[in-house]
Amino acid sequence: MTAYATAPVSSRTTSGDAHELEFLRAPFAGSTFREIGYTITSLPVAVVGFVFSVALFSAGAGLAVTVLGLPLLAVLLTGARGLGAAERVRARHGLGIDVAGPAPVVAERDGLWGATRARLTDAAGWKALLFQVVMFPYRVVSFVVATTFLVTGWVVTLLPAYNWVFGKYIEGWEGYRVYDYTSGGIRHTYDITSPIQLAAASLVGFAIVFLTPKVVRVLTNVDRAAVRGLLGK
């Protein structure tokens, strides 16, 4: 009787299959929608944090030579800590990371000046303030990139389902018009009409749809690093 050895299943092959399956599921995965939701909602949150930070810092710095300036800066840093706590909650639910907050501020002296001094020397408060300032322009960019990929992908993918609308309701169009320009007195137009054209456009849309989770993950990895580096212990 001849014995046959069974070759072990390659772990590399199994890992490759798992990555391929994850890639196919990614556009419809709950984690992807949570990251997209986090990226989109980060813009209004960033606007509020930036306006709050810049307005109070400008007022506090301008009044620093008076009695009101330093307490106003202390209020700013207290508010920045509060915004940082809210960001950690958002990161926990939207990005799946749990970052422990910094230790509470402890005043060495009693009274208003003691509390003000403790706030002004609070490194965590200054880091939270820095987070609000530096993340504002980045979150504008990430919002634009994420929404562009998300909307473009699905709009192009579903073009075969609604392409008839352009030919029926827009005069002179036979389908979606890609370009329309006049050069040398000659008008050049290109409308998507044939099934092959529609299929090609839809395939491009599908490619963007499946690329979107990767793009969003890269964008949110910056948020993860910023939350860990500036809002944690």
C-alpha cells in the first residue's frame, strides 16, 4: 500500500485569501461606514474647535498684560481639554481606538491664581489646544478627499441605471456628456450611450468604490496618530 503525504496548506495562501476577502467586503463593512462617518463629521467638529481655540487664544494673548488675560487663557486650556475628551470618545466609536486621557489638573495652591497657574502649566491642555489648531486644515482636506471618492465611486458605478435621464431631459444630449467644446469652429462632444461605454464607466466606478475604504483608512490613520500623540497620557 502506497502512502501519500498530504502537503500542508500554505499560511501565505490562507493569508492572501483572507486579505482578498477583506478587500471585497470593505466597501460594505460597518467599520468602513464608521470611518467615513467619522471623517465627514470631523469637519464641523474641527471648525468649532478651531474657532474656539483661535478666538480665545487671541483674546487671552491680547489681554495678557491685564488681569483678565491669564484667566481667559486658563479657560481656553480647560475648554481644549474638554474638546480633547470629546475627540477621544469619537475616536473610540468611529476609529476603534481607546486612548486613556491625561491625569486631571491639580492646583498646588488654593484660590483663583492657584487654579489659573495650574491650568497655564498644564502640558495636556496645551497639547489638546495644538490638536485643535493643526487638525483643522487636515480635516478640511480629508473631508474633501473622502467625500469625493465616496460620491464619485457610486455615481459612476450606477451610471447605467440613470444614464437615460440625460438623453430624455437635456436637449442635444444622447447620454451623459463627458465633454463639449469648440475648436477651430468645430464642435466636439462625447456622450456615453452604448452598453460597452456604460459598462466601462461602471467598472471605473467599481474600482473607485473598492479603493475608497483604503483611502479613508489612510486618512483616518493620521487622526489615530494625532489622538494618541496629543490627547492621550
